Amino acid sequence: MGRRPKTTLVRALVLAAICIVLFKFILLPVRVSGVSMAPTYRDHSVNFINALSYLRNEPQRGDVVGIRLTPGGFGSTPRVMYLKRIVGLPGKTVSFSDGHVIINGKSLDEPYEKAACNWNIPPDVLGPTQYYVVGDNRTMPAINHSFGKVERSRIVGKVVL
């Protein structure tokens, strides 16, 4: 405690308050559960989502984002999120042909994709507030993968660290 216990207590309370605000509202810790983002993000690893990353900018193609599954704000339960990569932006047409992402008829260059896949998915037109998200591990069958359109309001933030 030192010579000034009151000062030490105030410092500890301020530090605790800063940590609560930081890790509840700004940097949200997320544990990866599953292999849909492998090898980029390993199963059971812990990452952080920056909830302030899209206050001034919109999500971009290639961003790995946290997507809230349940509607509602910070108090919603259960607090389940997916980590997915954005491949399609609002207003674009997205499809898969022989495992390649096709945006408006052109193949998307994906340097983070390490393994080939054989997905064939028909074209899907995104609305003005929709993004197309998919995991990096496309070696698993498309039927076992969660991907597709997601509303902008469900995107919590960009993955950092």
C-alpha cells in the first residue's frame, strides 16, 4: 500500500475503471472456436476486436471482422461472435467458381488463401448495407461453413492483434 493508502486505492480504482471500459467497449476479447478461419486464426486463440475501427470508415474487402450473431447492443445474450473475412462490398455481385471468389464477374486475388477448394456457389447480389463474409479455411465443404450476406449493423469491428 505504501505511505498513502488512500492515493493507492484511488489509483487502483481508476486503473480498474479504465480496464473495464477498454475491454468491454473498445477492445473486445474473442476466443476463436472452430477452424473456419484457419490457418490465419487458430482454434482456441484469443484475439481482440477494435469496436471503434469503423466509426469513421466503412469495412473494406479483406478485413477480418467480428460479427455479432444476436441482435442488440452490449448487454445482449448470448455474446457470440463470428470472425470472418469480408470479400464482398455493398452493391456487388458475389459468387464462387471452382473455389475462386468472383466479384462482378472478376476473380478476386486472395493471397491469404493457402489451400484450394472446390466451391461453386451461384451469384448473390448484395444490398446497400450488406457485406459478404467467409472464413479463410475453405478446404471444408461449403455446407459445413457459415458464410454469406451480413448486415452492416451486425459488424462489431475489425480484428486486431
